[in-house]
Amino acid sequence: MKITGVMVQYYATCKRELWFFAHGINQNYEDENILIGRWMHKKSFEQEKKSILIDNTISIDFIKRGKELLVFELKKSSKLPIGVRMQILYYLWYLKKKKGINAKGIISYPKEKRREEVVLGEMEQKRIEQALKEIPE
């Protein structure tokens, strides 16, 4: 099984939810918060091409190219910061290890009008690699 960003997020926030997700049991698809999040995803940064699927494994909300490559993750709220941070760190790790691409992450909370920058350092890379060993396949 391919490890997705959602799996890494669940690993960091709720191992039980990860187990359900890994076994194809996901009871949250019609949850009001998820529906609001999808709407915000659609309406925020409308000019950007969204949901970039790479290797049928990671789905990046959108990318901006400039002096450096920026990988964006849009979230409704900053309620679960550890899980979101692990998710975007996984995307950065995947791009670096599997594609040879260095990038910086941006977690954007449009409703809160706030952004958080995320960089894949050595310590973060080790945390992701440890998580990947522990996520069930």
C-alpha cells in the first residue's frame, strides 16, 4: 500500500483513525468540517491549479514556483497543527527522496488569514522516516 499524506497526518493525530483509513474504513467523508474544508479549498487561491497528484501517492494542494519551489497545504483551521505539519513534511520528504526536488512548505489557513512556513531539516526528515516505518502497509 502506498503511504499518503492523509495517512501521515492520521499517524500524528490519531492512530485509530489511521487504522480505519488503512483498512478502507473512513467514516468522515460527509462530515460538515470536511465539506467546509473542501469548499474553502475550492474557493481559496482560485487562480492556482490545485490537487496535484504525484505518483498516485501524494496529493499536493498547489505549488508556486519562484526563487524556490513552494508546496502549499490549505486547511480550514489550525486545530491539529502537528498532523498538518507532518503531512506537509511528508510531501517535502517525498519530493526530495523520490524526485530529487527540494521545496519549502506553506500551510495556509485562509479562514484565519494565516500562513506557516515548513522546512524539511535533518530532524524533521528523521521523524518522517520513523513514521513511515510505523505506518501499517
